[in-house]
Amino acid sequence: MKYLEMFIEDCKYYDTQKVEIKTILKNVDLKNKTILDIGAGIGRLSFPLAKFAKKVIALDKDKKFKEYFTKHKKKNLEFVNIEAEKYLNQGKKFDIILLAWPTLDYKFVKLIKNAMHKNSLFIFITCDNNSDFETIVDKIDVVHKNYFKKDIKNKEKFIQNLPKKFKLISKKKLKTDYIYPNKKIAFRILQNSLKMWFNIKLNNKSEFNLNKLINEHKQKNKIIFKEEIWFYLMRLK
């Protein structure tokens, strides 16, 4: 299975109740606004937000996503294939900047600030790291714990730098799920996700552990992993 196909399938079973989108719409007026979605991926948030905003710029450095946006063209949605640092240094300003589920560097804080005007809003969405889904790596493959901890450490630095540049308007803890229709699909998607996000190739032991974990999350005929995320809404000080 190609990377793009794995990415699409991974997104398909996450947050089917659209908790993230509903929270954004409830807290932010998107009418006549231009949104920059940093690290947009396949536009999981870009496409639904484009229904309410003047324009959405989906920014991602990965060329693999260009195919998806070309196939699903939308008049007010533009895919920009460039590194975020280079794009943010072009001097452009945006009404709303969205950074969701990033692998990030704390230096991004200054770049985002410089891309905002006095009335701009910054939306930051990130996982809690302690949910059912986020602890899968620790439970099945201890060799890669350090990789996961490094990602957490980078995120903590980023969050610590936020108060220096932004005024917090709202902070909410949201609950959602990864819901898979059966064990077979759950195993395939989780196996592919571990490969995509953490470069983990399962061995016999980790395959056994993953199957065991999947069985523990069976509810009726479905496999459900709980996910908890943080929603931050900010503006310039």
C-alpha cells in the first residue's frame, strides 16, 4: 500500500464525529477569513473549513499529498507544496493560522507570530499523549520509546513558548475516537500508522502485542481506541 493510501485510510477512521471541526466552528467566526493550515496532510481539516471560510491555504512540504488535492479540487482551497519555514518567511499575513497534530520545532512560535496581523487568531491542536491511541507505541515496541519521548519533549518546548508570544483565549480538552469496523482493519491501519509515524516495522512479538491490544479495545463488533486532544485558541499579545 502506498504512503498516500495509508494516510487516507488512517484519517478515515479518526474523529468520525468531527469533534475538532465542530470545536473550531463553535469558537471561531470563519466568514470572509483566510486560513493557513500548516501541515495540512490530505486536508482533513482544510476541506471542511473551506465550506465556511473565504479561502484556505493547505500547506504541506510532502509532495505525495499534491495528487490528492489535484483530484479533489475546490475553488477556495489552495494546496501549497513547500516547507512551512520558507512559506512563513515570505511576509504574508493570515486571518487564522491552524496548526494541528504537528511534528514541530519550538522555533515555529516566532514564525507563526510574524505571519499574523493584530486581529489574527492562532489555533493549535495537539494530542494529549496519555490516551489509548497515543500509548500504543509504548505498549507494543519498547525499543522506540525514546523516539516518542523526543517528540513529546519538542511539543512541550513549543507549548512553553506560546505564552511569550500569544494571549490565550480558550483552552479545551476534547475527547474523540479511532473507530475501526473489525480487528483485521484495525490491525492493518495501526500497523501502517506505526510505520508512517514512527518508522516501526513489527516483529513477531510486537505483532502479538498489537493483536492483544486490539482485542482489549473491542466494543461489541468494533475496535475503539480513545483519543484525547488539546485545543488552544490564541491571538497576539
